[in-house]
Amino acid sequence: MSFLDRAKQQASELRGRAEDKVQDLAARRKADDLLGQLGRLAYAEQTGRGTADAAAAERIVTELRALESSGTQVLGA
């Protein structure tokens, strides 16, 4: 394998790892956003400032479960 072939292979591997990290970061940010939404719903309910929006909470939990099943760590270690 020539030097140029090895360089191309390494560049391709680096690009793949960078894309994976970007996707992981996007998934974690989405999880954080969803947890924030769920927390606001719960807080509003607990403080009497809002009524339970079961459909919204269920949608958020469903999305969080989907992220977890795809390998995203939703809750901290």
C-alpha cells in the first residue's frame, strides 16, 4: 500500500469518527432538550401553574426511549 493510499484510508477513518461524534453530540443535545421540556411540564404541574399535558409528556418520553434504544445515554452516569 502506498503512502497516498494509507493517507486516504486514515483520512476516511477520521472523517467517519468525526461524523459519529457529531451525531452523538446532536443526540445528547436532543435528549437534554427533551428532558428540559419534561421537567418544565412536571414543574408546572407540581406548582399548580399548569395542568397535566399527558399527550406531550408521553410524546417526550417516547422520544427519549427511542434515543436510549439507539445508544444515547439520556441520564448521566
